[in-house]
Amino acid sequence: MQTDAKAAAPKEQASSGISLRAFILVACVLLAILLLSGSLSYFIPQGEFLRDEGGNIIPETYQAGQIEGISFWKVLSAPARVFASEDALSIIMISVFLLVMSGVFNILEETGGTKTFVVSIMRKLRDRGGPVICVTVLLFMLFGSLFGMFEELVTLLPLIIVFMLSMKMDTMMGLGACLLAACFGFSTAITNPFSVGTAAQFAGIHASSGAWLRIVFFVIVYVVLCWFLLRYLEKIQKNPLASPTYDIDQSRRDALAESFGEISENHQKTFRVYCVFFAIQGVLLVAVACIRAISGLAIPILAASFLISGLISGWIVCGRLGRVFVSLLKGAASMLPAVIMIAMASSVKLVMVESNVLDTVMVFVLNLLEGRGKFLTILLIYFLILFLQLFIGSASAKIFLVMPIVLPITNALGISPQLVILTYCMADGFTDVILPTNPVLLIGLSMAKVSYWKWLKWTWKLQLLLFIVSVLVLFFGVLIGY
């Protein structure tokens, strides 16, 4: 659940949440940005665009004012006051949604649901080589793309490595089929509530709007990743010594294969229960996308569905409702730092609106982009988000930070919010498995006992290829007016 999955790291046993170190780092960065946004009012003049009924700026209507600095106490109190601003309803609704999703995924994790679901499917495909890789990658990518799961899936990494080793593959294949697939699924979001859902809510559109190109991109990335892994499989089958983890795999293959057999017994009930759980969520995702009467209530409907069906599923599996509620509360509590980060990120807009300099910043950016075309504009937005990714891992925090400024500008330039959301997902996700500042990557590599430099050598060409594919898809979107 990359909300804040990405700012988070799975603990050694499965648990999701924001690590203290990651939270402090992101909070410091957001505080610096907040103070910077307040200080702008002392250096640049106030100004305002006229807006249409939809709230979009009307180009060529900007009127400049005087320089008048905002009070320091307003800047510091903005993260609290944002819950009483015009964006309060969206912030509260999304925050509650994040807490519910985190709580339910913790139930899923602590009752063995995710592990059993993955293992049960993989057991049916055991000893089938290439097809196993393709199905495993698809499964992990779909969990990330549809439900926003990332670090929950990475907790299954030791299990996936066991499975791959038992099939005479290697540790790198386990990393590719689990870590890469989970991350790439989040990055190729179709209905991911933590990126597409949050950004769409912010843009005032439905999460299913423009989904066709996101589906196309998902398929392209899926094919690329499967090609990469199958090509690697062919290489190590011809020459096992070509595996970067050959020595360590030789020493632990037998023991790990035995542990896989122990883990995967007697889970049919859990598997059936969580099959129903995910089927319900899938049906609702389709329903809110197709039925206009409920499409505007997508987030509360999905939150209620996850909460009710998650509690019932957990109760059926473990038979103790009290334990299920404890798991729910623990999961929700672990996501509270994400709510604080969202409040801090969204308060940047509040400060700039109250100091009346937001439109001045917009007109500066519009002038900077004038005559440069949509292609360059979308590329610049891509690199902006990529740059912020170095400092702010939280997907939701970056959305609340970037979208208030980017969306009005792109609307004025004739770039659709659907294309901006696609750009955001691309820039926000893929680098999670190459940036050494990402704790999920570092813990995943520690689990696998693979060095970062060995991992970088193995994946950098794939990352370069995906960067090129991403830019081409974005340019295609601009070309067809997506």
C-alpha cells in the first residue's frame, strides 16, 4: 500500500506502517517547503486570476497586487487549520480512507490472507518454469495496480525466493517476481486508491476516467518485465554460474525448499475466504467505474466495503473478532504519520492561498512554459515529481504538495488531469526499486542477502528501458489529446 508504503518499510515480520526515520525525514522536508512557501509572500507580490465556474483559471486575466508578508503563526498553524479549509472534506475523507485500508490490510497480513492467497496459486503451478514466473508477476502487479499494495507484498519475499529456489531458479528471480512486480504494479496503477484514487479526487474526476491508457501501460510494463525475467531465466539455465547469487543459492536451496512445503499446508479455508474478499472489491471497483449515480462516492463506498468485508473475512478465518479489531486498530495506527504528512503537504497550498501568492507563482510558471509546448511541459512535470521522489517517499504527501499548483497550470495549457495523473504514477513509482534511499528496497535486499550494487547492475538496463517506454507513452497521450 504504497501510500505510504514508499515512505515506509516492512518490519521483519509482516507489518505495514511508516518508519520513524522515514517520517522524520519527510516531515522535515515538508516543514522546509512550508516555511519556504510562507517566506515567498515577503518577496513576491500578491496577485489573482479570474476563474470560471469550475474553479479553473482563465488565462490572460491575472492582476498583480502588492507585497504583503503572511503572519508567522499562520504558517506554523497551517497543518492544523487545513482541516477547516475549503479542502478539508477531501483531506478528511482521504485520510480516513488511508486509515481504513491500512487497518484492513493489516488484518489480511496477520491472519495469513495475503501469504495463503499467493502460495495457494503458486502451488498449482509448481514445476512449470516460465508460466510460473508470468503468473506470479501478474498476481503481484495486479495487487499493486488495483489495490495499492506494495510493502505488504514485499513481506512475502522470503517465501517467493523459497519457491523459486525449489524450482531450480535463483534468488534474483525471486526478487524480480516479487519486489519488481509489486513496485511496477503500483507504478502502473489502474485503480490504485493511493495514487490514482487520491489524485483523481483532488482533480475532481472519477478514478476510472482515462483508465484505458493506464491499462495499456500496465500491459506494456507487464510484458517488458516478463521478457526481462524469462530472458534471465534462459541465461542461467544455460549457465548457472551466470547467476549473481549462485554461491549463496547452492548452500540454502534444500533447506528453503523444505520450509516452503511447511508454510503452504492447510490453508484452503483462508484461501477461499480471501478469494471472496478480493472478488467483492473487484466487483465494486467495476461498479463505481460504470455506474454514474455512485461514481462520485467511490472513496466512501470502497472504504466501507474494505472495512466491512475485511472484518468479516478476518473473523471467519481466525474466529476471534476481538483479535480482528486489534489488527484493524494496529494497522490504522501505523498509518497516522501519513495523515500528518498529508496535512503538512496540503497546508502548503493553504499558506500560499492565504498570502495570495499562489496565482503569482502560477503566472510565473505559465510564462516559463509559454511557447514550449505540451510535450516539454509534461516532461518537466515528470522530472519535478522524480526530483521530489528523492526527498518525499509518500505518494499521498506528494499529491497534496504538487497537484494544487500543477493541475491549474496544466488545465490552462490544455493538458488533461488524466495525463497528469498518469505522469505522476510513472514518476512516483519505478524508482522505488533503484533509489538507495528507499527503505523497502533496502530491507528487501537484506532479506535476500543481495548487495545494492549487485542489484543495481542487474536492474539498471530495465529501469532505463522503462523510462524510455514511460516517456513514449506520455508523448503518445499528448499526441492523441488524452
